[in-house]
Amino acid sequence: MKRLRRPSRMPIDPYIVLLLGTVGLAALLPARGTAADVTSGASTAAIAFLFFLYGARLSTREALDGLKHWRLHLTVLICTFVVFPLFGLAARGLVPALLTQPLYQGLLFLTLVPSTIQSSIAFTSIARGNVPAAICAGSFSSLAGIVLTPLLAAGLLGGDAVGFSTDSLVKIVLQLLVPFLAGQVLRRWIGPFVTRHKKILGLVDRGSILLVVYTAFSEGMNQGIWHQVSAVRLAALLGVEAVLLAVMLILTWYGAKALGFGRADRIAVQFAGSKKSLASGLPMASVLFGSHASLAVLPLMLFHQMQLMVCAVIAKRRAHDPEVTPDASEETADASGGSAADPVQGQPQDRVLR
């Protein structure tokens, strides 16, 4: 008698549990008065430190080497910063029937956020795709997002949501771009230190993001912003995001095939071009939305967990495609300038937040 296989456990990122716990803490004990001023200042410093670490981690040499596969990277960038925002704009027709205006603004913002890095690499590795291409595509997307996400937000959300102004642009430059460039400049001297202590620094930047979340949701609680959201609206938001994710997964897979990419490259395009970075999006939302950041990041937090669960299932199924062999995946990686046994790939559930 054939034994029934137990279904694989869905990949609920433990960090998402911490994020939800932080939201709960902000709901029960929001920072007020002097405490709010302290957490706001600490959050500002944490955001600057996050982008400093991003700059220190990004290898300029790897980024330049990755330009050799420019068609793939351009495809991912178009999916992330053109196709996604177009769908976000199309969702305006769902207001007010399904979404409230604040929830729609958050949904539109998530379509402007750059792609992930770690989770794109992990899922591409599991599916035996072009891992070096996924590394470069995610890095390019994050780098471009520092400039493109605020600019797109200014053009698409500035009129009635973000309140974009000269002060907003100055904050973006000082809190995001300057620290990132400083990290790039100092990478020559601090790069080895960052590499040796990447686990400890990983805990630091995750803790920084928790602080950003607590500050944003505390401000939302103080302004009573949660009275604008009902269970029905949240269910509608989840349904809209599920459709958005499904469309992007289908479009990146078959669109990459139509553009002539091979299977390994199609996998990299699908996983890098269909996902959004919570690690980059949360700090950006805090700068762009200010006291309204709590509702702005809610769609992104939901979408992030959804993409992890769905992409984990897809990656495992792609890994069992009959035409895929270990030798083929190694040849693909070698041809792209990387190794199928890269240490980054060996921990598919490590640091998938981004």
C-alpha cells in the first residue's frame, strides 16, 4: 500500500511573526509624547544605518560584471518599475468598491518598491536557475530603487498622498542616498568586516526594521488611523494582491520565454521580477508617508508573506522538472560567472526578508 506523503510545511518566515508582534505591541503600547520623539529619532538613525549597510554590502565589481547579462537585468527592472506600477495604477478603479483610498495608496506604493535580493537568490537556487543572474538582478533593482522609488512616488502619489515637497526630497537624499553612497565609498575598508560579521549585522538591520515598524504603527495608533480598516477591506486587499502576484508570476515566466531566455534565465527573471522587498520598502515608506506609514506598509507586509509562500512552492516544483539535472545547472552557473554551490544558496530560508 502506497504511503501518503505529508504536505510540506508552508514557509512562514519567523521574522513576519516578529513584525506582527511589533504591530501588536504598537497597538497595545504605542509610543506617545517624549517616547514618541525618542523612537522617531531612533527610527531616523536606523533607516540611515540600514542604507549604509546596503551600500557596504553591495560589491561594485560584481555589479559591473553582471552588466554582461544586461538584457536579463533590464527585463527585471522593467517588470519591477514599469509593469508593476502600471498594474498599481489600474487598481485605482477598485476604489471605493473594494479598497479604501489609504489602502489603495499602500497597494500602489508596494508596486513601486524594488525587488528582493536574498529570497530571489534562494528560490532561484532551489529551482536550479541562474543564481549569479538573480544576485545581480536583485542588487541592481535595490540600487535603482533608492532613486526610482521616491521619484515614482513623487509622480504617482505626491499629489494627494505623500505630500511631496522639497523637504521630502531632502529627507530622501539625507536618509537614503547619502548613507548608501557612504557605504559604497567605505566598502574598500569595511567590506571584510561586514563580510565577517554578516550574521550579527543581519540581526542589527532586522532589529532596525522592527523599530521602524513600531514607530510607524505607533503614530498610526495615535492618530486613530486603524478605524479606517475593516475585516472586509482587508480580505478584499488580500484578494487583489493574490491576483497581482499571480499575474506577475505568469507574465515574468512566459514573457521571458517570448523574449528568448533559456530556462535558467527564465527562473531568475520570474523570481526577481515578481517580488517586492520588505526590507527596502519599510524604511522608504517611513520617510515618504510619515505618520501615515502604518497603512502604507500594510499591503507590502501582506504581499511579502504571500510571495514567500507561493514562490517556495513554485521553486520546489521547478526543481523536480524532468529535464533538469545537476550537471545542467552547474554548467549554467559556470557560464554566468558563478557557482551552483555558492554558499549563499545553501540557506534558502536564511534572511528571506528582503
